[in-house]
Amino acid sequence: MGNSTNIGVPPMAELPQPESIDAAGVLQSYLDGGIDLICVLGPTASGKTRYAVRLAKEIDRLLENDTRFSGAAIGGRPASHAEILSADSRQVYRGMDIGTGKDLSEYDGVPYHLIDIADAGTKYNIYEYQKDFGRAYQDVISRGCVPVLCGGSGLYIEAVTCGYSLPDVPADQQLRAVLEKEDTPALIARLAALKPLHNSTDYDTRKRLIRALEIAIYESEHPVDRTHSLPKETFYIGTLVSREERNARIDRRLEARLQDGMVEEVRRLLDSGIPAEDLIYYGLEYKFVTMYLTGQLDYDTMKERLAIAIHQFAKRQMTWFRGMERKGIRIHWTRV
């Protein structure tokens, strides 16, 4: 007879099979033009930054010392070294260091980009990231360097590696108010009249549907500036860790961040004039610590709820990456 305590508990998703990554082979593919970007992705606390730094240093070593790569060129310039481009939706903010895990010493001399590029309190978005990434990516390759994208923000990663075309369309609150009055079938019909509906992602929620219509209507009346010069062939490496180990790492890291002054960091941001609701908008550490500092939670409840929220966030990240695989993206998972 089975253990009755497991009745009704869904089975854990099976982890991908780990691979051994051949850095020399990946570098050769990049130099041959088979790929134009290396991407290291993974959920929080999976060791992705540490792995990306190690990979970048190995690429540097190969370019400098391995005779197979003597005379290698990138973009018509001698191949130099690897540089990391961040794909973290919160590390873009200046002054949000401890809560986002922005341990810059971890880069150990490897050049990095797209960190500390926006003011805390602002709402940086995926369109801005796509443009900023495009500029940084072109800068890296123009100097003969190997670009390594590293992060856990799945939407940011897909936006710059999957050919997303994001139009720079401003919000139109008056139009939204008008569209809100129409029922969903009528909105879908209007959208279909303006653009081909290849899938349902534009209208799986009313919010997405109204935004899609807002964009389509704007594009029918205005020329739209779109981001170009993004990579076309990415080699994806996923950092693999079991759920149990990941959660244990999250708990240890949270304890360390609290001891290192995370509460004081959030207090400084509040004292600088950033409204509490803006910090809560950033979620996770900034949400729960702000709620503690504004008296909405006691310390122990804040810490417990924050740990649970980070566990859930890491699970959602992994679900996103497995979803990328279901869409046909090959991720080479490796243990770190």
C-alpha cells in the first residue's frame, strides 16, 4: 500500500538531462558564424552568473593560448575576449544592489553591460531593454569581442534572441477607455481586421488584447521605429540545479542578504524619496521589505513570505525556460 501522504500531490517535473559543454566547440561555432550569441540562462540561485564568468574566462584563455584560434577574427577585427550582457530585469536599476543580487565582484574582471542603467523608482520596460541590448551587443561585436548573454528574465532573453519585433507605441488612455467598453469578440474581430492573428497570445487576456489593438491602430496611422541588429542564432546554456538544492540556496542567500544590509538598502531608497508603492512594484525583496518598513508586516512574517515568494519565482522561471523548449528552442542544460 502506498504512502497516503502523497495522495493528491502532483508529481515533480523531471529535470532535463545535463550535458557537458565544450567551450572550444561553442567558440568555434561562434567564429564560424554558426551562432552569433551565447546565452547562459537559469532560475535564481542556479549559479548562472558564476558559470557565465567561468565560460567567459575560458573563452579568453582559448583565444589567447590555443593555437586553433590563432588569427581568429570577429567582424573583421582580431578576436579579443568575451564580455557579458545582463538579462536581469531588476539589476538595471542603480542603487538596488543587495536585493537584486548585484554582486559585481563576481564578474572578476570580465566586462559586463546593462547593469545600473536606469534610476531606481523608474519603470524600465522590455522595449527599452531591447533597444539597449541591441546597442550593447553591436558595441561588443564591433570591438572583436564574444558576447555572452546571462540572466534569468525569460521575457528579456526571448525579446532579444527570438526576433521579437517590439514597436515603440505610446499608451493611449483615451483609446483604452473606448476599447474597454467593447466585448471581447468584437475586440478580436477588430484586431483581426488590422493584422494576421498567427496565435492567441495577443488576446489571451483582455489587457493583452487591448494593448495589441492599441499597437495595431497606431501602426495603421504612424510609421513605427523598430529595433534591429539583434542576434539571429543563439546557443543557449541552462544552469541546472535540483529544486531542493535551489530552495536551500535561496534560503541561505536570503539570510546572507538580510545580514548584509538589505533592509537598510530599502530604507535608503525610501528615504531618497522613492514612494513605497514604486518599490513594491519591483516585487520580491523590495516588495516585502518595504511592507515591513511601512508597518504592514512584522520582520518574521516578512522573511517567511519573502522566502516562499522567491521559491515560487524560481519555479516560474524554470517553467518559462521549459516552455521555450516546447516552442522549439534547444537549451543545453549543464550542472554547475
